[in-house]
Amino acid sequence: MIPLHDDNPTETMPIVTVALIAACTVIFFYQLSLGPRAEEHFVYQYGAIPAVLFGQEALPRGMAAIPAPFSLITSMFLHGGFMHLIGNMWYLWIFGNNIEDAMGHVRFIGFYLICGVIAAMSHALTDPGSVMPMIGASGAISGVLGAYLLLYPRARVYVLIPFGFFFWRTYVPAFLVLGFWFVLQLISGTATVGGGGGGVAWFAHIGGFLAGMVLIGFFKRRSVRFFNPPPRRSLRSL
């Protein structure tokens, strides 16, 4: 299921969500402007490398630009390609605005970064000797998805479902979309234990999602309830 948009209005402008999307996009195009070799150097400088985080390895002299723990944050703003960037930003745009609305702008920043750090550590702990840098916002966005599942499980999400060469578009409850997504991460992560993730940090997604579910209760406004009912349908949305 590919989500296209949700039918879940917000009360405030999602300025942090927009700012995160803008920051990731600007940094990605900066990466591209560096050229292949310099871009690789940049990714090793600011990506989260498990072996460096745990002190098993060190970056060559002159390459280390920041203390290793800071890479848990900087890595969230780097991406490995256009599809990596677009996919992450698309999910952040669809689901992030409602979570920002439920928390407020400042709390949302903290929630997003904490989920991203927990996600990165979840990946690093599965392969602490890895020297491959982990980059991408998907771990932090997974936290947003976990929070959305608990706050708006019955919100309608308009999805695209491929059937061979054909596509079916329909509304389905958010708990089906997000539940399917999480099960896919579990299956994929379990299948790659000990054999690499094919370039995807599955356990970052799992860790971020679970972190979002745990943390949402501490970050949401008191007036926001868990398991909110879906908004009333308008004639235009039917």
C-alpha cells in the first residue's frame, strides 16, 4: 500500500514538518553538488557509523568533523538518492503534520530527534562492528508513524495498491496502512539478521516506530486523546 494522503485535518500550520523537509532537501542537493568522491567523504563524516559510535574504529585523521555521538543527529538529514529522499519526505508530509499538531512545534522537534537517535542506535546495536554509515530520516519518521498509529488509528488514508500492471486507489484505516508497514519491517529485519540489510536499516525503522509509540504519551498535549475517531466525512471526500 502506497499512501497518497490522509483525511485528517490539522488546526495549526506544520512549520516544523515543512522546515524538516526543506532542510533534508537542501542538504541532499548540497551533497550532489560535491561530486561523487567528496559526497562519499561527506557521508562518512556526518553519517552514523556503528563501529565509530562504539569506539571499535575511528575515522582517518582529518575526516572526523564532529564527535561520533553527534552523528546520530546529523545522519537524519542525509540521504542516499532521490527515491530515498522522496519516499522519506512523502511519509513525513502525510503523517508528520498531525503529530506536530498534537504536540506543538517545540515538542515535535524534540520528539522527532529523540526517535531518530533511538532508531539509529537500534540499527547500530544489531551490527556494532559495521563501518558502513547509516543515513536518512526514516528512523525518525518511523517514530512519527508509531505515534500516528496510537493517536489516529481510524483516520482514513488514501492509498495506491498495485496489482500487477494495474493500480487500485481507495481509502483504508490508518491502522491497516501502518500495521502493514510495521509487519513488513519486522519480516524484512528478521530475514536479514546476520546477513546485512541490503542497504536498508530495518531495525532503525522498528526501533523508531516503537519509540514513537512509547514517547507519544509524554509529548502530546493533554487535550489530545489516544485512538481519536476519524473526522466526519464531507461530501467532497466521498
